[in-house]
Amino acid sequence: MTDTQEKLLQSLSDCVVDMDEDKATEMAQTYVDNNFNAYKAIDQGLADGMERAGKLYEEEEYYIPELLMCSDAMYAGLDILKPHLDKEESGDKHRVVIGVVEGDTHDIGKNLVKIMLETSGFEVVDLGRDVPPMDFVRKAVEIGAQLIALSTLMTTTMENMERVVEILKEENQDNIKVMVGGGPISPGFAKKIGAHYSKDASKAVQLAKTLVQEAVPC
Ligand code: B12
């Protein structure tokens, strides 16, 4: 990676933390004008900034209004970068249903995972946030999805991930794999409920590729 690219990645991350929507747009434009890899800018720039903002919230330096302005800056950068993502085109697209589980409205991480999956050639159906467990199963069966990707940031809503896995079993649809992620989720929790875990959006892509290609035991 060149010095210029590294500096721009750092600036993109800083623009999010500094809640600077205009600068995020400008930096993202400079980044693409240099023909650097857009995927990296999301992963190591904008998403990194959002994770730093999240930590500042936990340290009580930022409050809800600041966080929302950080996410506005992140989305401003995304608008510029998204058209420049090199899409992996495959004739036979694997289908994924994604969403945030019922009771939870945190969707920034889910949106990043969705973008990365789409860029990597998956056909993604996004059910949004606060989605009842049954809706994931119904949609996955309806469109013939091989994978359901579930996100939650709250401990109180983790059980709704388990509910999705249970319904898949009850409906004899447990050939559909479940991938889970989000702040409180651990590999141990995923294993316990019969799902698969990935820590972040870029690792989620690698996991999704493995899951749709082979039956991985939990
Ligand atoms: C931003 C934020 C908000 C924003 C959300 C905006 C939005 N549209 O998403 C706002 C201000 C609205 C908000 C509201 C609330 N929040 Co809030 N919020 C956060 C905060 C600070 C950051 C989350 C974030 O966006 N991080 C940045 C993204 C990029 O990271 P991420 O989501 O973790 O995603 C990455 C990975 O986890 C992973 N990933 C995510 N999903 C998935 C899915 C799959 C399949 C995979 C493989 C990977 C994966 O990949 C992503 C990218 O790499 C966190 C604290 C934190 N540090 O996490 C609290 C936090 C999640 N919030 C919390 C709470 C309590 C709330 C509220 C209940 C507050 C209130 N009293 O009203 C409400 C929620 C109401 C509800 N029912 O949903 C708590 C949850 C506590 C708990 N243990 O349950 C936290 C942990 C803060 C805290 N320490 O108290 N919040």
C-alpha cells in the first residue's frame, strides 16, 4: 500500500469520527480519483471510523446525536465509493437473506456486511431491521437462499438468532445455513445455537463463500 493510500484511509476514518460529511465525500472522491481499491476504503476507512465512534460512545465522549452524525458521514463516503466497487460477477449467484433480528434497530454493521456480500457476487435480500424470526425463514425458503445472515448489537435480542435456527429445524429447512455477527456475538454463542460466526464484514464474505460451497459442521 502506498503512503498516499494509507493517509487517505486514515482521513476517511477520521472524517467519520469528526462527523464531517462534506470532508468524507471529498476524501472518498480523492480516493477513487487515485484508483485505489474501494473495498479497502470501506473496510479500513469508513467502517474503522464507525467502530472508533462506537468506542467513544462507550467511553461517554460521544452521545446519540454525535453517533448519528458519524453515521451520516459514513454513508456520505459510501455513496461515492459504492459505484467503484469491483463486483465479482458469477453466472450462478448464491442467495443470502440478511437482516437485524427482532427488537434491534442497529443496522450500520448489517449494511456494511450487505455491501461486502453484494460486491463479492452474492444476491442479497435485505429485510432491514427489527425483523421477526419467521420472516427470515419464510423469505429464505421463498427465494431459495442458501444462507441467512443475522445481525444484532444487543444482548437482549440475541435469543432471536437462536429462534431462527430453531424454526429452520422445525420446518425441515436446516439445509439453509445461518451466519451471525454483531457486538455481543461470540464464536461460542454461534456454536451453541448451531450457527456460524464472523467478526467483521470482510471476514463475513470469506465465511459466506465457504458456507454456500460446502456443508460446514458447526
Ligand atoms: C451507533 C449506535 C446506536 C445508533 C444506531 C444507529 C443505527 N441505525 O444503527 C443509535 C443512536 C440509534 C442507537 C440506539 C440504541 N442503542 Co446503540 N449503539 C451504537 C454503538 C455506539 C455503535 C454501533 C455501531 O454502529 N458500530 C459500528 C459498526 C460498523 O460496527 P458493528 O455494528 O459492530 O458491525 C460490525 C461487526 O459487528 C460485524 N457485524 C455486524 N453485523 C453482522 C452480521 C453478520 C452476519 C456478520 C457475519 C457480521 C456482522 O461486521 C460489522 C462491520 O465490520 C454501540 C456501541 C458499540 N461500540 O458497538 C451502541 C450499543 C449497541 N447500543 C446500545 C443500546 C442500549 C441502544 C439503545 C437501546 C439505547 C436507548 N436507551 O435507547 C438504542 C436501541 C434501540 C433498539 N431497540 O434498537 C448498547 C447495547 C447494550 C447491550 N448489551 O445490549 C450498546 C452496546 C452501547 C452500550 N455499551 O450501552 N445506538
